[in-house]
Amino acid sequence: MNSRERIAAVVALEQPDRVPVAPLIDHFAATYAGISNAELMDHGDKRIAAVLKTMRELGPWDMTFIADTANAYLLKMGVLARLRLPGHELPANEIHQFVETEFLKPEDYDLLIKLGFFRFMMAVTGRNHPELAGVGNIFKIISSLLEMRRHRQMVEAAGAVLACGFIHPGPLFEAFSFGRGLGPISLDLFDRPEKIKAASQAWVQASTRMAILTARFIGEPRIFIGLSRSSPVNISPAHFEEFVMPELEYMIHAFMDAGVTPLLHCDSDWTRSFPMFKRFPAKKCILELDGFSDIFKAKEVLGDHMCIMGDVPAYLQAFGSKDEVMAYCKRLIEEVGKGGGFILSTGCSIPANAKPENVKALAEAVEEWGWY
């Protein structure tokens, strides 16, 4: 089997020839390739070269991100919060930071309803990053899309597949929580519920269409959906059902109807919400866990329903021994990977200070124990 066939098999809960490997890479690529984080974030050619070098030398990997989450332009366009970037507001080797202040105001719900998703995003981006204001930014968007399509082709030429053709910021609560702040938006759930619901309609419908069109243009029929702020750690199940689930169901069904696989990137602890994921169609999604959820419980609850991806923890990659990483990978392969439906990955991003031998251990563990 090749990499694309392996990924397709595990999404369908079929047993491939071996467990696929797909770490989530961003700033570690700079560390390993010997470039600064500023270079990684600001220069597309250096970014993809660093990712490919890491994948070749610490792999083989079946699927990879292309440091999308360390792409300065994409972060400016997609994250509704103020940023501090290496080489600009921060020293060149620092990791980028989000400044969670109340950048978005209550009246921005009305602005979204009035302008619609795309014009709203352009307006807020211009407010946050004046250098991206105006029609000239349209040409930067086109250039960025062409670059991502070229990078997808380079990943495939190296023997892997791209993890996603679009990174969706998630339902409105997720996206606005960065710009409003988690505290203020949590109060909005009580103080402005109808306003949030009205804005959510403007948000989800247009953003979903844009995600599908972009994934088709890039040429990779998977879409990453960011989920963290709406986890049961932060909001109640009742609020999740009222404000988040309707959008999530809309997105997932629209993606599936378009032939796109949703990749649910679930940071934070979602363990008690695992039964909720059974409401999505079976054998169509990837559930990616970051080390805080109980991935072994996920196998128990969802193993016959959706593909599970994860979850070698960041602390183990950075501070553990190679033997400890190998042992944890072995357990993941034997328990979560039993019968298929599993992708061995990291718990969210590979930390920038990970030990190279610990990253390499994922591929070595699959070679040792991952063949069916």
C-alpha cells in the first residue's frame, strides 16, 4: 500500500498493511533544519524545505502538515487575535504568541451579520494588520493558495500526502474566543445568545463553502477543524449543544457531501464528550487528540465509528527518553491500532525543543510493531 491508500483505509476503519505515521509539525521543522522561527514563518520556500528535510530524515511519514500553523500570513488571515511574531515583535527564534485581549467587541457580531464572512474577515484583518488592508491583499491570498498547492505537490513527490487542504478555525465560538477572549465570550453566551446564533449562521455557511473550494484548489480532500475552546473543560455540555454543535454538524455534513474528510483536531480534554462524536456519520472522520483526552477510552467508545489519530505527548517528545517514547508508541499501536482505524501521531504539534531521536521513534516503532 502507498501512503494515500493507508490513510483511506484507516478512515474507513479498514486494516491497512501497517499503521500510518503522521506527526503534526510546525516550529520543530525550524529547530531540526537549523533555521530561525522567523525564517520558517516568513519564507515559504524555507518552510517547506525544512518540513521535507525533517520528514525524510526522521520518517518515513505517510501524512504531514506543512507547518501551516507556523505560516505568518495564514495566521494573520485566519486568527482573530493580535499576534506577536518572531523576527518582528519577538526575537527571531521565539515561538509566535497570541495576545488574548478583547480585540473583538460585542458590536463585531453585528458587523459579521452585516458584511458576511469574507468581507468581515478582510475588515478585521485590516484592522489588526494594517499592511494587509485594501484590495492588494487579494493578490497575496492568490499567491498563498498557489504556494500551498505547490507545497502539496512537493509533499506527494516525497512519498507522503498532505494532512489537509484547508485549516478551518472552527465554529464561531472557537474563532471569536481568541479575539473576544475566553472570559468575555463565555459571558456573551448568557448576555447575547441570539446575537451569537445569528452571527453563527453568517460564519458557518460561508466559511464552509470557502473551505471546500480551497481544499479542491489545493488538491487535498481533507479539512482540519480546530476544536479546543469549546471543549467540556471550558463550556458546559448545554452550551456546546446550543452554540457549537449546530455549526459542527453543518460543517461535517457539508464536507462529507463534497467528498471531503473532516479532521477534528481536538485540543484539551474531550473524554467525557466522546459519545457525542457518534452522532457524526461512521467511517468518515478523523478524530485527532492531543494527549489530554484519554485516547484509549476513545478507542473503546469510538473505535467502531471513526478513525483515531494521536497522541504521543509533547512532554515525552521533549523530555522523555527514546525508550519511553518507543514504549508509549508500542502501546498505542497494540491497543488503539488494533484492527485498524488508527494513525500514529504526536499530541498536537511536535514541540520545538523535541529530541530528534524521539521524533524518529514514531517511525521506528511502526516499523517494529506496526505491521498487520
